[in-house]
Amino acid sequence: MKKLLLSLALILSVMLIKGQYNFPEANNKDYCSHIAAAEGKAEYYYSPRTVDPLLEEYDVSFYFLNLNVESNTTYLSGNVTIQAKSTVAELNTFAFELVQAMTIDSVRVNGIKLAFQHANDLATVPLSIPIQQGNLFSVKIYYHGTPPAGEDNSGVFTAFSSTYQKNVTWTFSEPYAAKEWWPTKQDLTDKADSVWVFLTTSPENRAGSEGLLKGITAMPNGKFRYEWKSRYPVDYYLISFAVADYQDYRLYAYPAGTDSILIQNYIYDTPACLSDNKAAIDGTAATLELFSDLFGTYPFAEEKYGHCLTQLGGGMEHQTMTTLGSFNFELIAHELGHMWFGDKVTCATWSDIWINEGFATYTDYLAHHFLTTPFYDSVWLKTVNDKVKAEPGGTVYVPEDQIGSISLDQQATLTVDSFPETVFKV
């Protein structure tokens, strides 16, 4: 069974990168936005990336993002706390990633304000007292600014929904764009043990993120702070926010053998938005129950699953709260499948993104197989098979030691035989 699943994932992932299939009610924009980006933009994932050795001298245990955000601008301000453990005999310099467009106001290490340098999207902080191996420490970074505009599928975006007459701002960090909006360490193998995301915004807005909403606090300036907390391990690119004039529409799933699981949806606060999307959103419960039966209980069951509606052209599987641009059966199933394959189990390198996407597309098939009519199931399979047969030599895998040295044309001619064993980071 394991080999069958891997084979299906491989076949489907080839289809995903080389071009989306088309069948009733589905098209390219309805799928993961990073897949749309990969079509003709694979260099975004496979281009050479030099990691500063200083970033490898600590392991992150906790992120705390405390930000001021609004629905009509990408400007943000606030602070980020990183708790970590030294992995070297003596940690003499702390480093983190943040683009030059963002201004660092100050840095405090264990409560002590220290000088820093910020160049080439890397900030370095010489430590007055070295941190010994195995010791925990805390760094708090105050900053502000407007993330760079015009990047493909990265950073922070703001847009206006002409359908529902709402402004909305959201984030998209995959693969290396977390640094465009918050101080971070972009390493797939270094998951934080937990994350808090506190978002202060104007009173007409709601702001969504990972984990559970533990409180909404009135602030002195008339704004409100949405306090999200998650106790599950999380990778940097799966941390997000979305802010708009939202309504909070909730329902519950009831997987066999478990308590109820909250499905929390931030959708535009108009009656039309709810009536237009209610049936599709309500169907999420059956899909979550199905996947829990097939793969094991939803991996973040003690918190929630949810959606933040934005103007994103597709979806992104931010942990426990997917960001998407529309509600349809295929997109909901695909992004929900990522909670098991991509979020809970995360590829160790971006060369292996085909694993994430292959499995998520397979979960889309399973949702059709078990939850829709046999006709739709057969149309899905035929379209996929026809596409795969038209691309017999295609693959999206690029070995780590060849990243940057293989052209996109060469990538398209690699054979299935070139696939090595893949290592996962949980």
C-alpha cells in the first residue's frame, strides 16, 4: 500500500508541475498558488541559495509575532520574539533573516539591548555574553516597514474584492519569503515547537492565523488585538495572517473515535458571501472526517482547521488555517490534505516539494472517490492519466547537489529512475 501511495504521488506530482488538468468546475487557479508559480518559475524553488553558517548555530523553539496590521495596506510594525537553543560550544553572534526594505528599530537578547548589523537581508547581533551549547535564550526584534511589492507569490499582499466590496491583506511565505515580512530563520528542518501570532487591527476587522484564538483584547488606541496560539511544531513558511472585515463562520467535524474538531472560517462580512459559499464550506467537515479515517486523526485536532478568504489566486496550506481565494470542492480537499502531507510531515528540502503536492492531489482524488458521484471520479482519473501519458519523461525532482546547475529544460527530462529515497522532517 505504501509503494502504491508513493507511486500515485509521483505520477500526480509530475502532472501538477508540468500543467494542470482540466475537468468540470476545476482550472489552474483553483489549486495551490505555489504550483501555479512553479509553472515556468521553477527557478524560484531550485535557484542556488547560500545559507549563512550563523543561522545553523541555534535551533528555534518558539516564535511570537506581535504585529500591527490593516486590511488596506502591506505596511506593518511590531516585534517578533525568537526563543532558541545554542547548538555550538559558544554562540557569539546571533543571526536572522529580514529583507533590507524592513527597518529594524532595536534588538534585545535576554532583555539586553545590543547593537546589530543589517546587510544583504541578514541581520547579525554580536553577543556581549556568549551563549553556551544547549542553553536557551530569547531575542526580541522591533521593526517596521513595507515589504517589497511585485514579487511572485511572496511576502504580504493587499487587494480589494469587487464582488463583496472588501479590502483584504494576507501573507504568502513559500518558499523563501517569510523574511520579507518578519524576522525569521528559513530552514525546513528547524521547526519551532510552538507559535503565537498576535495581530492588532482596526475595530471593523478580524485577523486570522494559526492555532486557537485565545483572546481579543481592546487596545488603548481603539483597536483590537487578536491573540492566536498554537502548541504544535510548525515550519516558518506555514505561519501566516489574513486581515479583513470578516465574519467568523464556524462548524464542527466529528471524526470517528475523537471529540469534535472546530472548523473556523473567516469570510467577508456580507450576507452574500456566506450564502454563496456556505454549502462548500460545510462540506469541509465530511472531507476532514474522511481523511481522518484514511490517514489517522486530523493532526492538529486539539486546535482547529479553518480558512481565511482572500483574493489569492488559489490556496496555501498555512497550518490549521488555509488561505484561499475561493471555495470549491477540489481546492478545499487539496489544501486540507496538506495538513497531513506538507504540514504535519514536511519535506526536508524544496527539491522534495513534489511529495507534498503529489500527496495533496491524491487526497483530492480520494475526496472525489468517496464523496462524489462515480462519473466525476472517472472523469478525474481519465484526465490525470491522459496528462501523465503525454509527459512520460517529466519529473520535478532536482537533487540538492544539483540545485542551480540544472536548467528548467533539463529538469523536464529527468527520469523516474533518478528519484532517490526521500527524507522527511516531522
